[in-house]
Amino acid sequence: MNFLELINKCLLELNYKQVNSFSELVKQDHKRIISILNLINKEICAIENWQFLLRKAKLTIPANTTEIENPIKGRILYILSENGKYRFYSNIEPFLTGNAPRGTYSAYQNKLLFPPSEKDIECDVIYYTNNSVKSSDKEKTDFENPEDESLIPMPFAEQVLVYGTCMRIKANPQYIKFAYWANMYKDALLNLKSKTSAYSQEAPIVKLFRQE
């Protein structure tokens, strides 16, 4: 479901007139819906280590280098080389004083820190992307165009984004549809958490009990 379709779903839930194109989104409520859709989409992508956000990148650690610019736009899960997995150290002092243990790395500002090596080291970096939207040719942080889509997989994206946006727009528990939106949002978020893992043992299990 693309951005314009999500907006129209929100308009429908809110009993507002739907639109045919982006050029019709001129009212203040339209702008609020656009802003809140972006906010909730980024919030949901940031609250968990979602498998659908995992990405892989190549990284070269030059010989005799202890500090490189961090090219990874996201949260690093693993740095792997032919020598094994690098372990993360939060204490940057050993790296700055030349005493960092082998096979470790750290970070500060936008730098990655490593112990020096006599040769270039090629690494694979597994990370959770900071992006939350995809277009036809790239990933990015915000919805901008009608055809943009959330990185949250369907059908969960429609439910969490539409119901979450409607709750934020009204922001009044006394509103007649607020409780319905809240329950639908909660159920959709729980389903997203339980059904987006590729590991079969993490799939939800339904147990039936016989009444005596």
C-alpha cells in the first residue's frame, strides 16, 4: 500500500473526503495526517530489531588504520571477517591509546574504531537500517511521494499506520472511535511482532484446552 493509499485510508476512517492526487492535499488536517504517518512509521521501525530492516554491507578496514568514517546508516548487529566476528567495546579508551584487543571494535561520533592490522581487512556488516520507506529506486527515512511505501510489510503496515495515525489525529479517548482504533492498532502491532520472523520456532502457537 503506497503513501497516497494510506492517506486515503486515514481520511476514510476519519470520515473526511478522500482525494485523487497529492495536489488535493492542501488542508491543515491533510498536512497533519502526512506528518503523523511519517512519525508513526519511523517510530515503529525504531522500537524493535525487526528482521525486515536487516541489511548487509561491505566494509574495508585499511591496513595500519584505527579509525574510519562509519558508512553504515543504521544500528550494527555484526561485523564479520575471515578472522571471525568483531566484538563491540563501549569503552573507547583502549582504541585511542593503541591497546584495543584483537577482534574488537568501538564507535564514537560518526567513526568506527578498530585495532591496527598489517593488512587490509574485508568485512561484512549486518545492520538494522535507519530507513523506514522505500521508493522505486532507493530506501529513505520519510514518505515524500504518492508511490512511496513503508518498509513495514503488508498487511501490518496498513493497520498500524492507519489506526495509529487516527488515534494521534483525534488524541481523545472519549472520541467514539478511539477505543476501536486503539485496539486495532495494538492487535496489528502484536501481529507484526509475532509473524514477521523467518525462524519457525518464533511463530505464534495456538493451544486449545478442553473444558472438564
